Amino acid sequence: MNSKIITGFLILLMILVVPQAYAQSESLGEVNQKSVQVTIDNEGKIEVIHQIKSSNQDKILNFVDGTISNLEFIDNLGRHESMDVIEGSKSIPILANQGELFVKYNLDDALILKNNIWTLDFRYLETTTFVIPEEVELLFANERPVFLEGKNAFTCHGCQMVLEYSIDEPRKIQHVNWETQEFLVEIITFVEIDNFEFNQPSKEISFKVNDSNQFVTTIIPLELLWGPYAVFLNDEKIFFHEYINNGTHVWLNIKPDTTGKVVIIGTTVVPEFSIIAPLAIGFLMIMIIPFVRKFNLH
């Protein structure tokens, strides 16, 4: 009998206390977070883990924006406890003296796939580490390329960005033959590419894009075409990113807003490289010889 009374009391207590905790959560201070990690798998599923420092006061944890599911608490001994989330919840109270906690949940409907591009509109003021699928080679934050240097993770401080990436983008290899040399120009994109040309006298590479609003990355051998560069779409100059230069190749990225002809213009072109060094040496000798003669006379 007593056990039934205690059980009934606990149920009543939960009914009365939990709504109050949520109602009062807005007046609580925010938790002190040790880390935030957002992991995205290759199917677009997102898992968020907050590592929360211990506190002797009740605090509030703000969720990352999105639909929350599969909420779990994990203590420093690795014990898991699941909890239902009230629909539309933006935060959750964290009671005092819980020790260091991990709060884990899935973020549903936040990552959108459109035109082969996965897009996440993200805003969270805590420093956040993103772990992305290993298949991702090119990543963009606010349309700026992020150079991952072979890693599948990066950190964003006070993060407000539109994250975009594609998986398994086709690589289109274009062969450029000039005299006895062959150069490979690589274009990474889902867009269909036609009419690729290299024009040596005008120092330009051109091709036609048959789709819009998708990333197009062109990897150019520096020996073939050296910058600074200018990029045109249908004879209008457009914005581009030059974000990798490893000493032999340069990566140029654009996102055309319409179909049409893309032209990449450089400043130095093959075979000009073969004559730059002799000219430079000749010029240097012209400058040095008078000083050498003067020195010998003395």
C-alpha cells in the first residue's frame, strides 16, 4: 500500500515540477560548456553532443536550432539516461551538482539536400567542432571554400554560417596538348561541362556550364596558366575563390547563377615559362657586369 502511495506521489511530483522547470528555464543562467560537437553522416543525419561542466547552480542548456529527438544524458561514468523532449523546445534545464555531463541528441530536418548540395543553416554562439563525412572533399562556409587538409573535421568559433557540401562529385579530366607537352585540367562538379578549350594566345581556358547554382571547381596546372586570374560568365566578370595553391596547381571555385560560357583568363601561359628564366638571367647579367668590371679594374 505504502509503495503505491509513494509511486503515486512521484508521478504527481513529476507532473507538477517538470512544467515549472521548463517555464522557469528562461530565467536561469546558461551552462558552461566544455565543447560542442556536430557530427554529420553520409546520409545527412546530424548528432549533437554538448559537454557540460559541473555547476552548483541550476542552469539552462540551449539546443542547436532544429527539431530535437533521441535526447540522452550521459554522466562521467558512461551511464545513459533517455528523456522525452517537449515538441518545439529550444532549451532544457540542467540541475545543480550533476557533475560533468554529456547531452546528446539528433537534429532532424536541419540539413537539406537540393541540387546535389547538402545545406545547413547553422547558428550557435559556442565554439563548435564539425565532423563531416569522409567522402566530402570540398566544403563551403558562407560560399567560401574551407581547406580541410585531409581531415574530416573543423572548428567554428561563435558560429553563424551556411554550411554547404557535396558527396561524390564527378571529376572531369580535360587533356590539353601544347607542342610536345600534355597538361591535365580537372573540373570537379555535378554540372555538365561542354566545349572545353585552351587558347594559348589569349591566355584563357573556357568551357560551357549547362546548369546553375552549383559549385564548379577547376584545378589548373600553374605551368599551363598562371595568375592572377579573372573569371567571366557570358562575358560578365564574376566572383571566384582561389583557395589552394600547392606550388604546381591552383584551385579556382565558382558558383554560376546561370548557364553559359565560363572563361578563366591568366597572365602567364605556356610556353612563356620556358623563356622567363633565360630573360631574367640575361637581365641580371646586364645589371651585374658593369659592377664586376669596375671591381676588376680596382
